[in-house]
Amino acid sequence: MSQDGGPSESSFRDYMSTLEDDELIELITSWSQKRKASSPKAADINTNDADQPSHSSSLSFQLAQEDNEESVDDLGGDDKGPIFGDYASYFATKAQNQQIEDEKFLEWNKKRQQVQGQDTKVSSIFTGCVVHVNGYTRPSIATIHKLIILNGGKFIHHLSSKGAATHIIAERLTPRKQAEFKNYKVVRPQWVLDSIERGSLQRWSDYSLIEVDYGQQRLQFRNEDQTNPHAKQDDEDESEIGPSTEPMSEIVDTTDGTTTIDSKHPDFLKQFFAKSRLHHLSTWKADLRLEFLNMVIEQSKSQGHMPTGASHRIIVHVDFDCFFATVSALKRPDIDFQNQPVCVSHGGTKPGSTADIASCNYVCRKYGVKNGMWVRQAKKLCPDLICLDYDFLGYETASKKLYEILLGLKPDCILPVSIDEALLEISSLIDDENTVEQVQGFCESLRREIYEQTRCTVSVGVSHNVLLAKLSLRKAKPNGYFYLHENFEEFLHNIPVSSLPGVGGAIVNKLISQVFPHSSSEITIGEIQGLERANLEKVFGVKTGTKLFEYAHGIDHTSIDINSNPEAFTRKSISIDINWGIRFDSIAQIDEFLFRVSEEICNKLQLMKMCTSQVTLKILKRSKGAPIEPPKFLGCGQCDSFSKSSRLGIPSDDYRTIGMEARILFRNIGCDPLELRGVSIQVTKLIEKGKEVQMRLPFARLDAPKTARLEGKEQHSDTPMEDKSMETTQLEIPSELDSSVLRELPSSIEKRIDAQRQRDKAPIVDLPRDIDAQVFEQLPPSIQEELRSELRRRNITIGERTPKRKRVYYQQVFTRTGASEVIRIISPRKSPSKSPLKKSPTKKSPVKDVKRRETKVAKVDEDVLNELPPSLRKEILEEWDEYERTNMTEFDRLRERGKLPETKFHNSANSIESLVMDDFECKINLIMFQKTSQPSKIIKLVDRWMKKTVEKGPHHRDLELFQTYLSKLNIIAIHCMP
DNA sequence: ACAGTGTGGTAG
DNA sequence: ATCGCTACCACACTGT
């Protein structure tokens, strides 16, 4: 469970960063209390085994990573350290309490057996065993825990000191863990099951995990390969998979940052992006587009845009020849680039390498080597292949020079296609006389200048539209020039269709299978020319069909003029995809990763000063039958992809909001952590930051005139689409909300309120986000200092009051998911009589109601789900679905009633009481809301809050959300605490 | 008819 | 070892 956050192995700061705010506050408080030695109660915080701090979402991205070596001992070694204990001893106390809990459980179980007349003899299979579980296991950690203690063993959640555990149970170990646990008896879960089934302790070595090293795992998946011969790409050499590949134990050391790290490592994203060519390509492109867009906007401000009215456009396509290879070779004067086969790839020229070839020169291509090919394959085609390193900086430098030169030519417009490639229109630079010569002169001098400045060759293709310019470029390469100005059909005739922009493998395959089933050779554009337009549209759809038809006849209307339609060139989505190195053991790790990705997304959003209102999560899941480890090292192998999206009630650029949404979507899609191979988060429906604040439905303040309600909409009738989508309810906090009520709310809701208040510039009444100053002062100065920065970062103040919240397992359910539930988009039910605003010119209709299927998992605590085997997880989710279906009618009815103006608050309250009370008591002791487990008290809390807001705004909806939420907690209790 | 969702394809 | 990204378009399908 805590493989990455265990207190005994990570630095204090890292650990601290993984805590939720209130966990942090709690920890500080517990130290102080211990120091004062006045209250042994400090220890009974967090006794619930499921409430692992390491499950908390990581905020570590914002934390400096440089002090990783700082250890527990450093803390303890502080002059006054041992008096306080450290966080390790905090957990030791926790562990003691765990033992007490376990004993209580045994006691209880005994009684139960007595009552049921069962044999109460205590099994002693595991007597003397102290068991710890690492990572995701089947059966779950909770099950193993129970089995161990019911059979005389001890269970510990943390390896607080070496040797504390006699056995570690795991299904999978990271190389690092493998090294760490090498002195433990690390066994598979089956050891537990078999021991119980056979009634005696089985030999641990028969179940040892560490002895089964990667060599054997290789054998295992080789077997899988053999049983599933189709799981692999045909063109790959089968014999290279298996024992012949070097053992993976080489990568054990992951500490120095230069060796491989996979997706569990906090620096994975950074490292991955730093070395990913495709990431660079995408980023460069986006940056260039933005740069040129801004440039154009600046220009048109000063001098207004004059459209290029030329009827015969002249489009120039400039492109470096095998860019990466050429630039990388600049650093290697020893290489004869014109005569030696050179390519760019990661990591040397090992014959078995699965590294992609990013770029190869024309010598390579003679051997059949292609970009994207694996080095090992290319080596076979061309044994003398020279592999060069990437030189991302060099690429950027060369590109910069290219674009400087292009800008200096003052063409009509420039459209960056990529780092090494641009489209220009030069129509107005060329006279009608001697056009061909002029164009040639222009292009050849351009080519010369670029070569002089970068020592790299470019090719140039020219024609009267983008399509033909691109095809001309193809003909011009390498290091050449071609101007296509006549005989277009003839030119096109023998070119393969796959050369057409937008025509890739899928379309070619479709052409072969559905249009030219008898053709044996490569299909050419000439063959497409002979087809009816309608025919193509039937096979490929209207757009693609038309495009194919027109392209085949040399027709292309693509515009490269940013100025004529800047909107078309502005970014409409942001996404991050990681489909390499994704290997997880548990959903907790995935959650952390999703937050890291979200953080990156939000960084981009914030740079653009944008907010998003739609989040999409896409995952890759290992295909059934595909090998666990694909041929490509840490690759995703053959996968199935799944995606789900979700609307945000309030547009956001907060990584926690996006990350939470992603976590929910992940659960909604459902994927065994071990099977996950790719993750992608995309945000769309971007809205300018600042606008989104006004777009919130401005519910009237108690002291505000009612007319304020529509203000937001009217102000933004110029962005009607988003306006419509924003017709949502959200948590609206009246300005004079009683601070005592606020204090009772879960912390996540508090944060929302806090944020909202800051936006609204409302005075903060008395938020409980602070730490008792006295408590704080009890801490040693070094810790104080460390804490201060962390607290400042979190905007937690050191105040007067001691936080009274105690974290209880089920409270967490409420805190984490309740808040997320409350702020989720809840559109008003479409009413028969539409408001005049809805008849505004746009065609867009209001967003439909939240898709409940998507949100259902929001209410199931992630930690609970985490611990469940996938089959059980599925079962619970299905049960959920069923529950949602049956419950929605009541929900809707309530909501409908809430719409009536004469509805009084207490009506709703009554409904709630009747609903919540129903069949609730039996489990209610498990569901803590703040300090109380009594439903009536919880309801009163909400009630008080609601009454404050009854006059204004549709707050009853929020109340109803609480109501459904509470009911759902009941279901959680039923399912998760058998 | 129209809009939203999920999936797939493409380029460099 | 190895870094299989990402913006955008189009389509099939569903629901209203």
C-alpha cells in the first residue's frame, strides 16, 4: 500500500507533501501532544488501518526534490528530536493500535462464533509470523490481514524497522523494492491461502517472489507468446524475445536519475518528456503556432489585414532534409554524412535495441531503413548503421534560424508546420512575368541562405495550393527544389495515394479492401482519379470522400493564412499522453500519477490563462492475450483504448479539480492497475480565465437585489455556447455563513468555499484551516521551519484554535468524494418553457443532465475500491449502477418539487429525514460525519446550513445532493464492511 | 435535424 | 535498455 510513501524510506518533506491538509495538521498536533506528554490520546489518531496517509494525493510536484537524502534519522537527530518522536514513531504508535484493533477483532469474532455455536478454537497456522503486504495483491490486503490474524499471525501495515516483519506478501516488486526486501521472506499471496487450506504453514521458499527473477518472468511471457502467436507484431523477430535479452536486474538502481525510471517515479514525467521526440515535436509545433498567431495578431492591430487577392497563389513548402539526423551529425565531423548510414535514436547501436529511429539519412533509406523503425530491425537491414544521440537544443537552434530567415523574406504569410517545416505564401512577391524563374530564384536563394546559416540542407516544393506544394516537396527531396506549375493530373498520376496529406495506413487499407480488392501493387492517385466522388463518399464518408476526390484532382482549399481566420489556428484543447513506461501496482499509484499529469495540464492552462470545462481521460489497457511485457522495453504493447469525458460544473485550472475528475473517470472506465499501459488526460472547452468566474450563475446574495441573478449571462451573450453549458448549480456560500457551520463541513468543501470567497473577495469569517499556535511552538525549530513553508504553500495559517477534526475512515469518503460530488455539474432539468436566452442565435442547446453512470463511482471511496480485487470492484460498481437507476426517480422527483417557488425548506428536510433514516441505523456507526455518527445530527448540520440560504438561490438542490450522498454512504457501508 | 460522446486516424 | 506525443478532424452512434 505504502510502497512509495512509507515513512521509513522517504524523506520527511516528501512524506509531508503526500498528506492531506488535515492529516498534516493532525500529525503536527500529535507531535506536540507527545512532547507535552500530557495526553496519550495523541496516539489514537488514525487508528483505522485503511486510512493510510500514503494514499493521499501527492502535492509533491510543487515541492523541491533536491533533499531526497534527508532521512528520518536526521529528524530524530535534532537536538530535541526524540522527545517529540518523529513520524516514524507516529506510525509505530499507530501500529500498536493496530495490534489492539486486531485483538479486539479476534475477541469480537470469538464472541460471534460463540453466539453462532461455532468452534472457537483459535487457529495457529501463522503463529510467530509477522506479515506485511506490499503493493496490490489478490486477494486484497484487507483479506490477507484478516486471514493472518484469524490464524494466529500478526499483521503490520508499515515496515517501521528492518526485521519487523517475518514475511512480506507481494505479487510484484519493483526492482528497487526487490533490492530493499532481499533479506525478507517475500512470498506470493497464495502462500497464505495454501497454508490455511492445508492447515499448516507452507514452506515460504515454495512461494518466494524474489527467487523468481526477471529471467523467469521472461520465460513466463514467452510461453504466453507461444500460446498467442498473434499477440506480436509480425515484423518482429520472435527469437529475440526471451532468455537472450539481457536481464532486467541491470536497472535495479534507480536512484541516480540517469537509469530508467518508470511511471511510479515522481520524476518520470519530466524525464520522459525530456527525452521523447514526439513530445518535443508536439510541443514545438504548439509553441510555434502560438508564436505566429500572436505575431499576426500584433501585426494586424497595427496595420490591418489586407487579404491576398491573388488568383494564382504561390505556396512554398520548406522542409529540412532528415532534420534530426542532419543536425545531430553536425556534432560529428568524423562522419561522412553523404556516404555513411546515420540515424538518430536513444542509446547506442545495440543489435537488440527496441529504440525507435527518429530520423535516418538518405544513405540508410537505400537499405530500406525508415523513420520509426526499431534499431534492431534497421541493424539487420544495414549492419553498418551509425546511431547518433538526440540533440534537442540543436534542433531548436536550427529551427529558429529557419524561421528568422523566413520572416526576413516578408512573405504574405507563414504557417509553421513543425519544427523543421513551414508553408509560405509568396504570391505578392512574384510578378506575372517570368514567374517560374522568379520562383526558382527566390527558392534557391532561400535554400542557400538556410544552408549557410545552419549547415543543414532544405528542400523546397512550390505550387499553387498546399496539397501540390507538399507533393512537390516530396519530389524535391532530398536537397532539391521543385515547382509544379503545369500538367497537374499527369504529375499526380503515378504518386502513391499514401503520399496525399491525411491519407495514412487506415485509409489505404480501406481502399485496398473495399475499392480495389484485386489490385496487387501500391494504389496510385491515378487510380483514385478514375473513381466517382459519390463512390468515395460512400466508403469514406462525406468529408473524407470529398477530400480524397478533390486531392486526386489536385484540388485543395486549405488556407495557410493565420490572419484571415485566427480563430481557426487557436488551440482548442490541451492534452498529455503517456503511453510508455506506464507500469503500476496499485490504484493509489495511479491516482498519484493522474494528479501529476493534471498538474502538468494545469500548468499549461495557467500559462494560457485558460480554464477548462471538460476533462477526458483515455487509457490504454493491455489487450487480452498480449504479453505482460511487450517486446519494446516499457512500451505499451498491444492495447485496447478506452476514453471517457466529463463536464466540470465550474471551469477550472486547478490540478486537484482536474485530477480528481480524472481519478473518477479512471474508476468509471475500470482497469486493473496491473493492466494499465497508457494514460492520457485531455481538457477541452477552454474558457478564458476570469471569464469563468463571471460565468458562474451569480445567485443572489442575501443582501443583493434579485436582478443580479442574470447579470452573468447578459454580460456574456457574446459567448453563447459556453454560457449555455454553464447553467449549473453549484455550492454557493452566503456571505454571512456561520463559521461554526463552516467548520463542520468537510475540508474539501471548505477549500472550495475558501477559494470561492477569495474570488468573491468576501471577508473570511473564521475558517478552520489553521494550526494551534501553541501546538506549533512545541515543535523543534528545524521542523517548524520546514513546516512553515509547507503550510504557507497550502495556505494554512498558524492560528489560535486547535483543529478538532479527527480523520475517520468514512469521513474521508465524505471529504474526498462528497466535495467532488457537490461541485460537479448539475444542470437544471430541461424545462418545457424555454427562457428567451435559450433562443439566442446559437444552435447549441443546454447541456444535458449529468450522466450518472459517469459520476457514480465518485461516491465510492477510492481507497476502498483500491483494496478490492477487480472482480469484486466490478460487482460493486454494477450494484451501484442498479442503485443509481432506482434511486434517480426519487431524486428527480425531489428536484422537480424543489423547483416550485412555494416549496418550503422543511419539506425537503422532511424528505431527507425519512429517506436517510430509512434502514440507516444498522451501519451508521461506520459513517462518521465530523464528530457525529448520528444521522439526525448530521442532518441538523446540513439543515442549519441550508436554513441560512433558504431565501435565495436554489440551494435545495445542494441539499438534495447531500441527501443522495448520504444515502449512498449507506450503500458503501453495506458493500465494504461485510 | 442536431448535439454530444467515444473512437479512430493523421501528421511531424 | 528506453522515453510509443498531441492537436485536430471525422465518423458512428445515441438521445432529444
